[in-house]
Amino acid sequence: MGLLGAIFLAKAAPAPLRHIMRPAVDLYVAIPSVVYGYIGLTLLVPFLREVSGAATGFGVLAASMVLAIMILPTILSLSVDAIHAVPNAMEEASLALGATWWQTIWHVILPAAAPGILTSIVLAMARAGRERRWLCRC
């Protein structure tokens, strides 16, 4: 989801939406993990308790959902930067040779931005792993 959002934000979003969403995503990256945990504890766990009929609502599903929501802005923000780092000449050359917009994204831009995208995923997973270890100590 983070990569698809990054492609949309970098290449398909209209300029007014891009100017609103980019600072919003950067703000979500800066939210401390304790806040995500508290929101998950107060909103997500009671919701899962009611929906599933379980006694507590705590479990791997709630923790996984909170961690996924927590790492999504990191992946999105850094992947947008990696996609923007690809030279426009590569995209224009692909389009000039007759490739469609989606073929250009898939076969030219994503392979050229792959190191930055993989770095964003590794950094996001490191943040999630650090928080998971902290949660297991409690």
C-alpha cells in the first residue's frame, strides 16, 4: 500500500492534492510510536473485541494493524523521495519510445528507484522491530 500510495503521490496526484498530502504524510511519520500504541489500545482493541466477540481484543491482529499503520507513512514518504530522484529524462525517453504511462512506471521508474524504495522498507521495518521489542518487554 505504501508503494502504491507513493506512485500516486509522486506521479498521478493533482498538484493541489500533492501539496496537501505530502506535509500530512510527513506529520504522520513524526508521530511517536507511543501515540500509535495508545490509539490502538483505546480505539482498535475495543473495536476488535466487539467485532470478534473475544474476551479481551488483545492479540497479534491488533498489534499487526497498529504496526502496519505506523510504518506506512515512513514507506510512503521515503519512496516518494526515491521516485522523485529518478531523472525525468528516463521517463520521457520511455514515453517517447512508445511505452504507456504504466509501463514506464513499472519498467523504468520503479527499477531505477528500487534502492531508495528498499531502503524505505528496511527503515520502516527497523522502526516496527524496535517497537515490537519494546512491547514484548512489558
